[in-house]
Amino acid sequence: MIVDEAAIWGLVESAPDAVVAVDDDGRIVWVNTQTERLFGYPRRELLGEPVELLVPEQARAGHPTQRARYVAAPAPRPMEARGGLAGQRRDGSQFPAEISLTPVHTQQGRLVWVTVRDVSVRRQAEVALREHRAKLQAMVDASPDIITLLDPQGRVQLMSPAVERILGVCAQPAAGRGHLPLPDPASRRPRAVHAGAAAGA
């Protein structure tokens, strides 16, 4: 089916993500306002240029081959790459990106709509969360006390070594469970201490 370009592009113009329309030769034929904002190019400097202009320099050499493979068998899908995807702005700076491809049949022929989302803030949050979790893990591991950290669903996320030493519960199998199995009453341990639960990670 051939889409009504004016109607569709009018809708995409206000999209929160950058959208770039590329022909089978890899030339940019249309961009929305968010593309200008994200990449720092005025529209007139993008139209007619190869889409590799928006690809990080270190990935440009191999991009035409990847593009040709997609054109040979186009289908809506997200792009994937080892080490993640990125875009390159006009000033040469780069940003981590999520990119999806959608073939569209128009009056001009087949185009590929490339949707680009800047995920810098999300990646920064993920790094900060990993660092926070690592610090928390180190604190829990160093504690002589019984400590268990549960997620909002009540599943065990972290356990201190004292849980295994005092309760006889192996930390690894217990991770992800909603409760801690108590030791066998017939065990020779002098006492069994119930683990306290704290909301966390």
C-alpha cells in the first residue's frame, strides 16, 4: 500500500524521536524537526546527503554493506550491533542510541524510515545503578550481621555471608526467592535467627 506522504510526514514531524527517511541508495530525503535538534544539522544540510553522515566515523566504512543487506530484505525491526549503537552529531560528538528501521512505500518509491532515540540519560542511570549496587554488595558482604535485601515483590536480592553462617542458608540458591528457608530444627546450631527484610535494590 502506498502511504499518503503529506499526512504521514505531518504526523511524524511532531514525533519525540528523530525520524530520517532514506531511499534505497542511502540518501536522506526527509527529516523531522527532532532530527535537527538531536544531530545539530539544519534540514538543508541533510537532504540529499548519505545517511552515513549521521553514523559514527568508526562505523561508516561498514555501514553501506549493512544497509545493502537490509534493502535486499526490508522489514520493520530494531537495529542491533555489538557494543551498542550510536549517532554522531554535527560537532563530532556521539551519543548512545536506539535505532529502528521501517520500510515505507510512497509516491517517491520505497523509503526506509530510520527512527533514532537518544538513550544517554538511560545509560547514565544504568551505570549509576550498577555502581550503587556494587557498593551496596560490598557493604553487605563485609557485614558480620544477618542482612537480606528484598525487591518490592519480596524476592531476595542480596544476602550477607552471615545468613549462611548462622542460618545455614546458601546465599546463591536463595537469591530471587520470596522467603528464606529456616534451618532444620534438628541441626546442632545453637540458635536460629530470623532474617530481617529491608526494601532495596
